[in-house]
Amino acid sequence: MEYASFEDFQQLDIRVGTIVHAEPFLGANKPAYKLTIDLGALGKRTSSAQITALYALNDLINRQVLVVANFPTKRIAGFKSEVLVLGVVNSEKEVVLLKPESAVPNGSVVR
């Protein structure tokens, strides 16, 4: 394992946002959703997420998630993915989304 410095961590802008729209990502190579996430003062951002194994579209709406907000925009099958939604991989190799323990304002910064 390579260690990161505290300064490396401080360069990441990790925020809380609420998923306000989700739809199937039909053009993706692997099953995925297109998400729109409300980040408060930062506005709404889009993301592609391979989370179809554990989450139905209806279960995602109004769910708070953690995102890295300051990665460069990435084009995935023509779709603009502006933030990286954070999750962990379980023993079945499925992504489990990270979320705050209780509701917090959209755009809240992880420290």
C-alpha cells in the first residue's frame, strides 16, 4: 500500500449531494445508471454509476451520497460524468454507496 499525505487528502473536494434524477445508461459497456446529483451551492452535477446490482432507480431518488466533486469531467459513451460517486465493493463485487449517517445540507464538505 502506498501512503497518501494529509495534503493529498485535502486536495480532494468530497461533498454530500442528493440524487434528484436517475435513469438507465443504455450506452454503457457495463450496466450503469446516469445520475443527477444536487450539490447545493455547487449546483447539479451528473455522474455515471455502476450500481445496478443493488439499487433500483426508484430507490436512488432523494438518497444522499458522497461524491468527489473536483475530478476532471470524464466522457463515458458520450455522457458527461462530472463527479465520482463513492462506494465500497462488497464480497459479491457489488458497489455499496456511501452516505452520511443522518441528513445534512447538500454541498456539505467531508473533513
